[in-house]
Amino acid sequence: MKEKKERKVQTTNKPTFESLFGFSLDECKRWRSFVTLLCRPMDPASLGIMRIVFGLLMVIDIPQERGLGHADMRFQQNVCYFPFFNFLQPLPIQWMMVVYGFMWLGAFGIMIGFLYRLSCILFMVPYWYIFLLDKTSWNNHSYLYGLISVMFFLCDANRYWSVDGLLWKSCRNSHVPLWNYTVFRFQVFLVYFYAGIKKLDFDWMFGYSMTNLSKKWVFEPFRLIMTDDQIDLYIVHLGGLILDMFAGFLLFFDKTRPLAFFFVGSFHFMNSQMFSIGMFSYTMLATMLIYCYADWPRLLFSKCPQWMKIVLPSDDGIQTSSYCIYSKEDIKPDNRKKKESEPKSKDPPSKKPPPTAPGYGHQIWTFIVLLYIATQLFLPFSHGLTKGYNNWTNGLYGYSWDMMVHRWNTQHIRITYVDKKTGDVGYLAPDAFNNERHSRWSAHADMVKQYGTCLADRLKQYDLGDIELYFDIWKSLNQRFQQRMFDPRVNILEAEWHPFKRTSFVEPLLVDLSGWREKLDQIKDQLDNHTDVVFVADFPGLYLENFVQEDLSNTSITVLAGEILVELVDKKENYTLSVNQSMQLPPNEFHNVHTISEVPSCYMYLFVNTTDIDYEKNFTEYEQYFNMTKNCTDKCAEASLNLTKKFASDPYRDLYDQRIAKREERQQKIQLPAWSKLFKFISFKFDIFRRSFILIGGAVKCIVLQQNFEEFLTSFYESESSAGNNPPEQGTSHAEISVDL
């Protein structure tokens, strides 16, 4: 009896599968089933069409929005850049042209499916290098292009209608695993759905993000039954929110896909006409097809005339692939079931049978796909981790899918430097050493820190080696008050910034004042065309230094909330103003506005440009004179002579003539026939491509022959000028010392 009990105990203590490996046998089976599902064989046709379209769009996009056509102006020496990683710096300009050349060759190789993996690398690596090199040019669709390049690198998109298929029989018309489609469908779904979630924002839902879009011609049908304000709120904002939230779901299901094609297609067509966003709209139109059945191109091509099939892909049967997992029934010669739409294969059966169970390779690829999906789910909401990139908005613009949610207005940027040795104070133009780059740097603390560090380094050549730098930046977010973004008392060179820590010198957005926006709109509506208004909010203990130009002889300041002290610097006079009190400000003088209340102050400037009023009045009279003399008869000759004498001494007469000439030029363009407009459009695009390839060719020639590329550029600019093509203007590569008013 004791022996039996001991044996029973030994049997009970026998290690189980779960205790040895940490997961149960059922969980292992579920994982293998999941891998089998993601590696299910799929027709490569739809993926191949997507590859061709994306490659073609990138071939067109690289000389334009990617910047190849003006790379010689973009990447100059002695200029400040804003890379994502500080160790990333642009190569010499001739080598940057070579980088662009490789990227273009990679896009062309993707399009035709030649040396597919190598082409993906040639496109992907330069693309991400240039993308990470300049945060000021980031946007959501540029980030999406980079993700698509990664997805194409992972997938087997050269299995259909590719040069590789003509050269290598093994990859011609062979199955691709289901995850090739899953990763694309997931990414496109996420772009729409996360964009919808980001639009669940008060500013977007109540119409403060995008204004005046209703004036675009694409909204003409809606204008028949709605006002412009209603179009902006219900069609642009609420309609955009609903579309983004449900577009992915509508595309996914067969019954709702036609509806999605209509609304999503219309949405992207309208975007292509309203915004300068390159190939993004057409790329998103192409991605809609990835949701269709994978064999839709075969069904379409089978209905084409016989003479067209010469250039269409071969109609051979689909080959098996080792990257897919097949059921045993599918690979039995006697019981193999093929779809009716699939023609019989002319190729002999492979010697090695296709896999019927998940191998290590299948599991690794499944893990990579899941890792990619998890990363894309996390990144748009990773702002709690990357606190250093949070300002008034969360994170850097470009990877959060918050398209068009935030609209910025920059009122004032002043950069002050103090020489520690002499105590001298000077001012830098906001575009000093930054090649007139986009002002987006001024809305992000990380880029302000980068810019300040770069300025300190560049100013050493002006014998300013030991300085302090202060940034006073005023912005408005979604029609709020103009307010400071950063503490102007903080020396940026000594300020701490860390990607995972909250930035201390960022001033908070005054969200408590958001309710004022409706009242501010009412004040704007009451003004005439010659009166401008600026709404300002400031923090207690700070002051605004401002200068009223001589033309603005009728300028006043009115307090809306809080209490301020107006200091007239030249007159050495102080005036305290409370709510609803106002005063006139003398022109051509400096004044300081101190916030002396315990809460933020709110006030507004009203500007009446008397010079502009006189200019418009005189121009109207001059325009009448011009129209009289254009086709004048003898009867009006005397009147025109009198008007000529009147405007002979007018200092703005040349401006009048230029304004009239531009107006007539616009009218002539509008009256041009369609074929002439199309010819001009094609000529313009051709010049961009011509310029791009000349620059690449010149760079390669100078590198190979060890010639000076600057001399080549000089001769190239001279040839452009002689041909009537104006070369791009040289950017600011030096420190422009001036006071920003």
C-alpha cells in the first residue's frame, strides 16, 4: 500500500508542459492557429497594383514635395537645422543630391518591381534620413509615406506584374501571405480612425480649427442650401469627424465598401483641390483598393480587349510560396481546389512541397507584424512618455494623425541676445541662419532649444562667443488670444530640455479664456475693412514691449479683463487701465504694457491704417483714370490729361500700375482656354523635373571629376536666368541684426 501511494505521489509531481514552458498546450495551439491564419495564401495581384501606384506617385513626388527640385537652396552651409537626433546633419550639397538620386531610383525600382528589396532600401533609407533631418517640414502624410516604404520592404509586392517576375520564375505570380494585406489594411484603418479620435476635441467639434474653407469652389453645391459658417461647422468639422471615425469600418465590409468609395473618394478629391499636399490625396485613393478582393485586377484585366493584354501581366496560374501555410487538402494533387477565376498553371509542380504547418520563419514574420501593429497603436498616444515634446499640443506634429486639428497664428517673434562681457543687447531676425524655414520651430520647445544652441554657435564668427539668448514668441491657437509660448526671462542656452521630462520654460495655454472666442468674433464682425484688431492675453508680472508705426496714427488699446499699466517710454508716462477702459497710443513710439492684476490680463489693439485708407482712395481714382485712357476718344483726352497731371507727383503711381498689371494678368489667365492652362501646367512640372535631374547629374559629375560644385551651381543659375527661368532666391545664411517690431 505504501509503495502504491509513493508511486501515486511520484505521478502527481511529474512536470507538466505548462510548468516547463510557461504556457499551456492549448495556448500553443492557438498561437500556431493564429500564425497559420496570418500566413494564409493570398492572390498577389492587388498588392502588386498598390506597389506600382505608390512607386509612380513617389517618382512624381520626390522632385516636388520631397524637395529634390530645390535641394540646392534647402541644404546650404552655415544654416541651422532641426534634426530629430542631434547627430544627424546634412551632407555637403553635392552628396545630398546623390542621396535624392538614390531615393528617386528606389521609387522607380519599386514602381517597375526591379530588384525589389534593393529598390525598397534605396528609397526607404534616404527617405527616412531626409525626413528625420528636418522636423520643421514634418506632416502626417510624409510620415505615412515612410511607413508605407517600411511595409513594402517587409512584404512581397513584386510577385505580380514586376520585372523581377520576368527575370526570376520563382517569384512570378506566386502567393503572398495574408499578413501582407493585413498590415496595409491596418495602417490605413488606423490613419482614419485615429484622425477621428483626435478630432474629438472641443476646438474641432465647435468649428475653431479650420475656418474659411467654405469659400473654396469645391463647396459650391453646399452653398445653395447652407451659409459659409454652416458649411465650416457641419460639413468641414463635423462631417470630417464622422468620415474619419467610420471610413475604415465602411471600407472593411463588402456591403458598405461602395458607400465608402463614394464618400472617401470625394473627400480626398476635395482635399487635392483645397490644399497643397502633393501626392497624398492620390495615395489615399490608391489605398482604398487594398480593401477589395485580392484578385480584382485579374477580373478587370480579363475583360480587357485582346490587344491590350500584350502589356498586361501574364495570366498564368498562381504558384505556391514557402512564405505561406497551406492546408493539406489544398496541396493534394487529386483534391486541389482552385477558384474559377484562377487559370490553370502552366508551370511544372515544385519539387519541394509547400509548408502545411507553421515554421520558425512564419512565426518570426508574425511576431514582426504584431510588433509593428503594437508600435503604431502606441506611438500616437505616447505623449505621457515623451513629455519633452509636449507644448500647447501633445508631441511633434507628424506622427499623431491629428491632421488639421490645430491652427496656429504667429503674431510676434523677438530673439534677444546679451553679450555677457560687455552687457550689450541686440536683436536677431526670426529667420537668422535658418534659411527662411517654416516658423513651426517657434511652437516647439525642443526646436527652440536647438535653434538657440545653433545661433550661439553661429554668432561666434561675429565675436559673440559668450552670450545669453531670450525668445519672446507670441502665438494664437485655434482663434484664441495671442499669448506667450515661452517664458521670455529664461536664457534658452542654460534652460534644461529632456525628451522624457516636462519642459519648465513653456508657458501654459490659457484655456480658461477659450470662452472669449465667440465674443472676439462678434467684435471682429463690427469692424470695417480698414480696421485691424489683435487680441492679447498676458501673464501677471510680465509686460509686452510694442511699437506703433507711423502709418497707424489711430491706434487704441482696450482692456477686456484684468488690469494693465501702459508705459509710454519716450514720454515717461504711465497709465493704469481696468476693464472696458481704453486709451489712444501715440504713433512712431515705443510703449510697454504691464500686467498688474493677479490674474492674466486680456486686452485688444485697434489699428486704423490711415496711409492705407488714402492709398485705396487714390488708387480707386487712378483706376478710373486708367480705364478712361485705355481706349480713349478725343472727348476724354482733356480729362485724362488733367488726371495725368494730378498723379504725376504721386509716389505710389508705380505701385498702382503694378497692381493693375497683376489684375489684368490674372484675368488673362482665367480667360485662357483649357488646353493652354494644361500646357502651362505640364511645362511647369517639366521644368521641375528637368532642374532636378540636371542638379543630380551635375553633382555626380563634380564628385567623379572632383570639380567644385559651387561653380557648377553658379553657371547653372546663369543659364537659368538667360533662359528666362528665375532661379530660387538665396536663403538667409547670415545673422540679420535688427529689432523685430
